[in-house]
Amino acid sequence: MAELLTHVLVPYLLLTPASWRFRWLRRRWIVIAMAGAAIPDLVKVDIVLDNALIESATGLPFSYAPISSLAGVLVIAGAIALLFAARSRRAYGYLLFGGFSSLALDGMRVFADGRADFWLYPLWWRPPTPSLYVTSDPRVTVLSVTAALAVFLADRYRGEETD
């Protein structure tokens, strides 16, 4: 859960200060970007609904792994954006921003072989990773929550309503 929290806070940390400069960047869209950051983590649905169950029901091989990839974010963000009717293009952009920020953050994790996951799927290439952090390290969560709190307080101190 700490990794999901960090993924969701990154778009907040990036877009909230940008909203101080750009009047068209409203809080409601920042929240959509934060939701988009959770898209790659939908792969964890396999904890509740096993691959084997879907394979036996459909008779076809099945894996949740592509959800946590570039292609997965593009498809799922597109499906979610359809719910926004007239603003679907804008919603799609913010969902993609959140999803891509989550994938970029995942690309910086420590992996034993020095290569990131197949998050560039459908490209079968594992890019090198800078190995900046381990997902189980509580310092990552503390840093992201502290930074988000600082941005939140600065946003409130500004006293301007952006909605």
C-alpha cells in the first residue's frame, strides 16, 4: 500500500505547483491524474481474482501483467475517459499523466539484475534502472507524504481557490 500511496502523491506533487501558474489546471483534474497513477497498480487485482480462475472460465491463457505497462495504461485510461463524455480527451490526458508518472517511478526501483520490468510492453525490452529505491523502504513513503504535506500547506497558504 505504501507504493500505491507514493504513486498517487507524485501527480499531486507535480501538478499542484503547476496549477499556481496555470489557471486552467484545476484541482478536479489533479485528482483525475492521481487516479490515473493507480492504473498500473490494478495488476494487484490478482490477489483477489487469480489468473487460473479466468483461464479456466475462458479457456484462454490470461495474465494481468500487461496492466502494469505502457499499453495497459493507454487502454485502461481510454476506457475510464469514456465516462467523462464531453471532457473525455482532457480526462484521458490527465489519466495518462498519472499512469505514466507511476510507470516512471516504477522504472527507478531497484531490481536485482539492474533492469526494470517490461513496463514498455508491447516492446519486449527491459530498460536499465537507476536503482534509486526499494519499494519496501519506508523512507520513500515518508518522503512523499512529507513533500505532499508541504505542497498542501503551501497551496492553502496561497489562499486562492482554483476550483
